[in-house]
Amino acid sequence: MQCALCRNKECLVGKNCSVIKSGLEYNGDNLKSIRISAWLESDPAKRTKLEEIAIYSKRLGYRKIGIAFCIEHEREARLVYDILSRYFEVFSVCCKVCSLEKESLGIKKTGNLEFEATCNPIGQALLLNNDGTDLNIMLGLKTGYDILFAKYSEAPTITLPLVELPYLGDSEIDFIE
């Protein structure tokens, strides 16, 4: 497939350019998920990604949300935690969890510190797995770390863009039923 190069986008009017449609079925939780997503897409209300995540999670019956964040974005992680904890049980884990030393993994130190911790995305995922999260949010994880986190997370994982966070303020998230 080369959809990025297609100028016509005839899929918008029903043309099937692939072979997967015939074997594709949405049922159970997948059907519920796509229905909620389609509603969010078509609803005229303008929402932030965090609002969409909260509404989606609530409608799917999620109770436990995990936040895997880069230590550089602790302030933003706290803001997301404060907002989501109004509606969900929230767990958070920073990237330096377990304090693995860079040199022990054959990673060159970047500073002159005696001990320099590396990020631990697998550890982040395992800890949130132990918490039994229904959905995990990645916040500011660097490239590669995010890939490893998503690979080892048992719960579905989504990235929350950092650019919207300063604008969230203290507003309530409107759960339209």
C-alpha cells in the first residue's frame, strides 16, 4: 500500500484498494472500540487528546489508567495524573524506575557522575502490568523507549502529545453519555 502517495482517496467513496476487507470483522470489544472512536471523530465538540482518552476509557469501562513518563516531564505527568484521578484509578511510573546503571548495560555515560541511571521502559511496562492497568499513556518517552514500552505493555498503549498539556488548566472532562 502507498496511501500517502494516492491523490484520489477513492476509499472515501467506497473503493476497496486492498485485499483485507473480505476477512475483516469487528466484533466484541473491537466493535465497541471502533464505535466509540467513530463517535469521537464525528462529534462536533472540540476536545483535547486527554479528553478523548478519558471519554474513550470511560465508555469502554476502563477503571485503571497507567502513565509511563519521561522524568523530564514530571510536571506534565502530575497534571495528567491529577486530572485523570478524578475519574479513574491512576498509576504512574517514571523512566528511571529501578535505577539501572548505564555502564552495567554497556551504555556510555553522558556526564561525569559516578552513577548515571538509564531509562527502563521494560520495567515501566512490567510495573504497570502488575498494577493491572486497562490502558497506558506514554508521556514524553524518547524514541526507542516508547517502542520497548509498547512492546511489553499488556494493556493498550497511547501517546499523549505534550504540546497540549499547558492548555488543559483545571477544566472538568465532560462525559457525554
